[in-house]
Amino acid sequence: MLNTRKFIVFLGFAVTIVYWKSALALDEEDLKQLGLVNHCVECDLTGADFFQTDLSGVDLRGADLVDADLREANLKGIDLRGAYLMGADFAGADLTNADFFMANLSGTNLASANLHNVDFSKANLTKANLNETILTEAHFYAANLTGAEFTGADLTGAYFFQADLTEADFTRALIRNSDFEGAILCRTLMPWGKDDSGC
């Protein structure tokens, strides 16, 4: 049951924060800090509602954004290194040049997001939804992409060096000038068929 709805002004734009009576543990002081100084390292923003919000360039290193709603948000250049993003929803968001180094995005929804030149190096994207995304020149160095879905994604120039692509699905994905050197391909569905070369 919905318990509280708060409105906080974020440097000229409004953010609606919704949290649930017993499920979420969003820290309002952390939220206020983010609004005042444009960064909030290791903040607790669990379940925060940032739908269509402008958070471009914000520093959220190590923040807890589990189950947060970031759909259609402007997240260009956002710093989410080491952040906890399990179950977060980034559908349709603009994440151009964002940094997810060593972040946990297990089960995260990134469908239809713009992920051009995003750094996912050493990130956990197990069973993440990356369908219909723009992933041109994205970096997945040593990332865990087990069971991740890339159906219809544009992976032109993407870098998967030493990434674990076990059971990942690249059906209908555009793979052009992409680097899969050293990647683990096992029960991986590529546009041209199943690849078990790394099993």
C-alpha cells in the first residue's frame, strides 16, 4: 500500500519520490543531499522514482538503487561505478557515456535505452534485459552477461573482451565491428545461430 509521496526540487526540476510502507528503505537525507550538491556517493536510494528525471552527470558511485524507477530519464554521463542496481528499470533512458564499472545490474531492465559508449567493464549484468538498445561502442570488458538478452540491439563497435556470454541471446542483434576476443560463448544465441565454442 502506498504510504508517502514527496516532492523535492532538484536544481530546477521536480522529482517525485514514491516508497512503499514496508518494502523499501529510501533515505530521505541522502535524497536531499543529491538535490543540493548533485552527487551522493553510497547513498540509499532504494526504490526511488526518477521517471523522466534529469540526472545527467550526477555522481552516484556505490549508491543503492535497487528497484529504482529510472525510465526515460536523462542519465547522460552519470557515474554509477560500483552501484547496486538489481531490479532497477532504465527502459527508454538516455545513458550515453555513463559509467557502470563493477556495478551490479543483475535482472535490470535496460530495454530501448541509449547506451552509446557506456562502460560496463566488470559489471554484473546477469539476466539483464538489453533488448532493442543502442550499444554502439559500449564496453563490456570482463563483464558477467550470463543469460542477458540483446534481441534487436545495435552492437556496432561494442567490446566484449573476456566477457561471460553464457546463454546470452543476441537474436536479431546488429553485430558489426564488434570485438568478442576471449569472450565465453556457451549456449549463446548469435544472429547466425547457437554458439557453443566456449563450453
